[in-house]
Amino acid sequence: MAKEWTLLLLCGILGSGFSEKPSWFKNISTSLFKSPGDILIGGLFPINELTSELSKRVKPDDLECNSISTYGLSLALAMKFSLDEINSKENLLPGITLGFESYDTCMQPAVVMRPVLQLLTKESTEELDIACNYTDYKPRVIAIIGPNNSELVPVIGKLIGFFLMPLISYGATSDMFSDKETFPSFMRTVPSDRWQVAAMVQLLKEFGWNWVSVVGSDDEYGQKGQQQFSSMANQESICVAYQGLIPVYSDPEQAVKEILNRIVDAKVGVVVVFSLPKPARDFFIEVIKRNMTGVWMASTAWALNDVVATLPGINSIGTVLAFVDITRPLPLFTPYIHELFTKMEEMQIPQQPDTKISPLDNICPRCSDLSQANVSMVQIKLVQRSAFSVYTAIYCVAHALHDLLGCNTTHCTLNPRTDNVYPWQLLQSLQKVSVDLEGVNFKFDKEGNPNFGYDVMQWNFSDTSDTTVHLDIIGYFYQNLTINKNKIKWHTKNGKEPMSTCSSDCGIGQVRRVKGFHSCCFDCIDCKEGTFLNTSDDIQCKSCPAGQWSTLRSTSCVYPIYTYLDWSNYESIGLILGGILVLASHVWVGALFFKHRGTPLVKTAGGPLSGLMLLSLVGTCISLVLFLGQPGDVVCRLQEPLNAFFPTVALSVILTISLQIVCITEFPEKSSDHLENIRGRGSLFVILGCCGVQAGLCGWYVQESPSLTQYVASLEVTYVKTFLRCPVEPMLNFGLMLGFNVLLALVSFMATFMALKPPGQYNLARDITISTLSYCVLWVMFIPIYTSLNDKDKSIAQVGVSLLSNIGLVVAYFFPKWQLLVKHPELNTVDHFRTFLEGVPPTPPEES
């Protein structure tokens, strides 16, 4: 496409000098902005640029537009060319000449009102009539071509719409002008920004970019474009990370810096720039300074404008994808301008500026100096493309007039010299017109928009130091986007297609939680324990069914796995070694006591009852193995009762001996008579009574507690893997069993801790006091510790305290006797144990 354009332009230029010119070139007038005719068409073009400061404006005329815009001037000349060409065609409007009046807008609302009011004045006058009915009102022109941007249309569109005069813009793209209730006479030969926004969104979707920023110029064009883009992007699940506006009428430097800071913070890879050329230039000056790179999506307003494309360092900004209006070259335009400027150069007469001439009549004082050297201004890409939009607008008016005046190839039914032709009549014809221009069929839809879209182009830069921008067509858009990705050269570090997404894809077992209103922006939320993500398309995690559970970020639920104090666990091995050590002490003491059976010491320790006590302590150690290994219903039924019952036997033996000490020390006169009964049948009754009570408590516990099977079935599964211990329920019964043993130890302690030490004899009360005190302290401390532990540690703690209390009884009660038997056997005599053997109360030591 670009090569075809170049060839056509070269042909036009060469043709102007070497081939025969069209015959109508001889009649070209050197009047650039006005030409008489039977029907006049008005033109609004940005021929000059503002050179004064709006902020210093005090009077309505405090505006200066003294800098020529070659772009606006070129488009004004495109209008002159189009009308001269139409007037040369005798079959389009036979016998009728179209004239024109072009005026400067300076791209300022305050300037554009003056020419519009001039164009609305009554035909052949300088007056704007005030009337009750404007149906028969004939203004100076029948239609107005322009303006070039969206900023000016709201200012003049409603006023012109009041007269139903066609206002055909060649550059105002804001979609708000499609509202025929507000702008009933507005039409355009460029696509609406609605289509441009749709094209941009489709391009973003094509590459999977859903995390973008959009920057616009702070005017009608940029604001509306930005709003439309954000709305349509939202509908297509594309997240707009940041929106910023570049000031148009004030210094933009600080605003641009803030915009770029926010873009960097948002970490986007694609930025849509919906801006007029000058704000876009200010924006990219700062982009170049910061050495920022990315993908920049250019709107039609600046995509071809040299004020941006010629910036030094522009080739460093990355990839620019641009949307430009689909147009066709005008082969005769450049030769026409060459011929026009040649004539002007030949006719140039030095003139002094006339300050008395109204600016409306002298919109370009310096244009009289145009010459062949200035032909290049119409050869730039932007002018060539925009000229076709002006050309199309004027031809649409001509063809609508052809229909309105009832013309054929030789004559027209209505003659504008004698018959009244009104703008509102032309508007109706324009709405139906269909024109074939340069191989393109053109017509307006019901909203006044054209029936074609955009070329999608890429800015490419030379590999050399040359910063010239080359435009390559990579696709086109009309209703749907067509892109040739193979033609795109990505200006990235690795030369590959960049990514710009709001959020990375979620991992296994993560569900998307949308941020704000865009589905493309989301946090990846882990499925919590007890929930799972069935499929990646699910919008929320599902709860596990009853009896199953899941871990964090699961895709399924499982039945729980139960662990226990396995024999090979370090904890189990430690408890086993501790139990073996305690059992060894039992065996050692038992063997020693058996060897010295019948001696005074063994008799004092309880005789056969001491053997029963040792056996019960051994039973306690052995019963602790029920806490190890895989639990079962039978094991759980026996575990706690046996752990409570065996110590009861040992403590009841100690209680009988404590009662004997109480009898001897508290009732000395009767102790000798009743001591035998207490040691015989009395001790047996006490032991049996205590064991009976504990057996009852154990039986109650077994009856009330659930089986392991029932316990597991009743558990609320909130785990995948957990420690399984036998159910210790109800806690009251469990506490009563342990509390009864503590009570026995406490009674024994109370019975002996104040007992007098027999002078010169063995202090049996001391052994009982220390042993029962240690037992009470251990189990009282066990209660708060036990309640704060987890199930596994509870089992370990119970076994550990049982072993400690067991060894405490052995060490405190039996080891002093073992020491006497081994190290002081000479003290194992009746005299040394007389008080407890014969019931003789101890005599307090005499005071010296």
C-alpha cells in the first residue's frame, strides 16, 4: 500500500512537468480561500496556529494566530482543488458553478465562532437575520466543510444544527456527534472514535493484552475517546490500570511526569494514547527523556503527524501500532498545487500589509509568497491522507446537489440562480447519497458516519542512526479486525511479542477473586483447608463432603489418615526406655526385699504388702504399653482404668502403713493392743476398700466412655492427618479416677508429715511423707499441663507423669531402705525398728 502511494505521488509530480496537464488546470484561480459560484460552500480549516496566551485574553479580539500551519493550509487547498475539479466536470452539475469561502479556525473555539457567524449570514449580505421561521432562510453557504477536530464541534455544531445546515467534518471523530438529537446536521468523512475504540480493543484481544493504561489529551477528543475506550475495554474484560489526561491549554510538563510515574507504577506494557498531536508530542518528549519502552497504540489524530514522528530519539520508545483512516491517494492533487504555486509565483507583486482589512478577509497574509518550493508541504503522509477526507466531503455535497437539483449529464431541473435551494434540503439528499471515489464506494449511515474503517500500521525505524519513521500496513479494520502478525517487527529486547497482563494465571488449587469490575484483574486466592477447586473454571472453592478434608490449595478431598505413638517413634522409644529403667528398679528392689524377707526392715516396710506394692507398680509400668501402638476398642477400654487402678493398690498399701503410724503416734496407750489387728485384717480391709472404690470409678468410666469406633465416627473431620488417641471421655470420670489416687496420697501425707521421729530408730514416716508428696505434686501439676496440650502430647505427658510418679514412689519409699540393707546391714535389727514393730510410741528427746 505504501509503495503504491509513493508511485502515485511520483507519477503526479513527474506528470506535472512532463506529461500533458488536464485542460482545466489553465483556469486555476490564484485566490486561495474564496471563489464565486452559483452555490457557495463554506470551509473551516486550521490555517494558522495560536501565538498569544489565552490566559491573558481580556477583550474578545485579544487573540493572535500569526503562525501558518502548513497542514491546515494544505487541507484548505485540498478543498479548492476538489471544487475546481468538480467545476471542470460538465456532467456532474451541468451549468452550475460551485464556489467556496474558507476561513481559519486557529483550532480555537474563540476564533471559530466569527467565521461561522459569517457563513450563516443571509445570502449576499453581511447580516444574520433574526426570524420566527428559518425554513425559507437562505444563508451565505449551503454547507460547511469542517472543522478538523472534535474540540470545535460542540461550540458550533448545535448552532449550525439549528439551521439544519450540513456540517461535514473531515477530522472530528468524537462519537458524541453521532447523537442526531443534539447534532442533527453533523456528518463526517472519517470514522467515529467508537469504531476506533472497537479496533483498539480487538487488537488488544488479538495479542492477549488485558492490562493497559490509556492517556488522552484534555479536550473533547481525548476525554471522550478515553471514556469510550475504558467502557468498551471493561466489557471485553480488559483492565485499564490507569487513565491520565494531558493538559492542552496549560503547561503539561508536571502532568506528563505524573502520568508516566503512574504508568511505571502500574507496570503495564501497553499504553493507548488518545490525543491530539501537540499533547502527544509533549508526552513523548518526556517518554524519550526517561528512556521508557513499551507498546504505544496511536489514535488517528497523531498517528501520522510529523510533530511526534520527527522527535529526536523517537526510535527508542519501542513499538508503535497506529490507526489511520482508510483513504485513497489523489493523483492530481500534487500536480494541481504545483501548477497553482507556479502561477502565484509568476504573479507575485510586493505588497505592504493592509491593517484595515478584516482578519476574515485576510486569513493568511503571507500566503501570497507561496511558490514552487512550497509544494512539498502537500506531499507529507498526513496531508495526503487527510486531503482525501476533504475531497470526499466536497464530492458528497456535489453529488447530493446533483440529486437535489434533479441533474442529469446535460442540465439540472432546478437552477440555483432562480430557484431557492435550502441547506435543510441538501441535508436530506446527503443522507441518501452514494459516491464512488478512487475505487471506493462512500455513503453515510443514519448517524452521519462513513461506511469504512482504518488501516492498522506500524512505525518502523531504520537500523542506522536515521530516525525517519517508516509506516508499514499490518492490517485493517472495518467492523472486524484483520492482522498479519508476520509483518510486525517488535521493538523489544528479544524481538518477541511482549506481554501485558493484569494477573498471572493462577496455580493449582487457586481460585480467581476479581479486583474491581474487571474479570481480567484478579488475585489468586488459595483454596483453604476443607475446600477444593474441582475445575479451573470454578469461581469459588467447594467444601469437602462430610468425613473428608483437604489441605491448602487442594483439587480434591481425602479421607483422613490417623497416626499414633508407633513403637518406632522417638517418643515411644524414649518412653519404653524410661519404663524399662523403672521396671529394673522394681526388680532390683523386689529381689533385695525378697532376699531379706522376714527381717525387721522388710516387716516395717509392710512385709508381704510391700511385695504387693511393688507388683502394682510393675503393673502400672506394664499397663503403659497400652498407650503405644495402634489403638483399638479393647485397648481403649483398658488403657485409662488400668493406669488408674494399679497405683491405687500401691497407694492403699502406703495408706495402711500410714494408719499404723497414726495409731502408734496418736494413740500410744492403745496401739500395742490394736496394732496386730490393724496390720492384719485392718490393712486388708483398707486395701480392698480402696481398690473397690477405684474399681467402681473405673467401671463407671468404661460404661460412660465411647468406644474408639464410636469416637472416630463422631469426630468432625477438619484434618487430613492427625494423631489418634483413645477417647478420654467423660473428663469427669477420668478426673475422679486420678483424683482418688491423689486423695489416697494426700491422706497418707497428712497422716505422716507431723509424725515424731523415733530417737535412734528408722524414720518410716519420712519415706511416706516424701513419696506421697511427690506423687501429689506431680499429678496436681499434670492437670493444667494436660489441658493445654494436643492429643499426641497428652498421651506422652500422661505416660511420662505415670513413670515419674512411679519412680517417685520407688525412690522415696524403697531406696532409703535399700541403702540401709546394702550399706548398713548392722542396723537391720529389732531395736532400730522397735517403735513400728512393737507399737512402742517414740519418746521425745530429753532437753539438756
